[in-house]
Amino acid sequence: MTLTPAELVLAGASPPGGAGGNAVLTQLVFFAAIFAIFYFLLIRPQQRQRKERERLLSAVKRGDKVVTTSGIHGTVTSLDDLTVTLRVADQVRMTFDRAAVGRVVEGQGDKDA
């Protein structure tokens, strides 16, 4: 008895219920790899940025020179849990949400904002 090419292909195929566990394992490994990629490329860097931002906002104190997220430069004159008051010019004070502080300016000399 000789087998035709179509019969050879069918003979080499796995039975309908025999190798299903292997395919499920492959899918699980594939989804785990996708999750790992998302975690290391998206979730972890965002968590690190959020923690760094929280550290920056909690470390702001009176006398710090800061730049707001809108680009206004000023010196912190007072602050509380929710707001920060900046001196942006002589006799000019502006109050912002604490979250509006974009960055603390390091060592700009003795020049006032």
C-alpha cells in the first residue's frame, strides 16, 4: 500500500484532541512575554517618573527657585499641602497648585526671579 501526499500530510498531523495542551502552553508563554514587554517598556518607567515627581514636589521648600509647568519662574515664599505661592517680581506674588511646579532650578547665582 502506498500513501498519497495528502495522506502523508494527514498522517503527520496530530489527532484532534491529542496536542491541545502544547498549544495552550505556547499561548500562555506568548501572553506572558507580551505582558513583560509592556511592563518593562511602559508601566515601570511611568511608575519611576511618578515617584520622582512626588519626591520633587514633597522636597520643595521656602526659598527654592522653581519653574512652573506653564513656564513661570519664581521663588517659593510660602506653601501648604495643596498650593504654593511664588514671588515672580518685586511685590508680585502668584498662587499655584503644588502640582504646577515643574522643576526646581539649581544654582542660578544670586539673581532673583
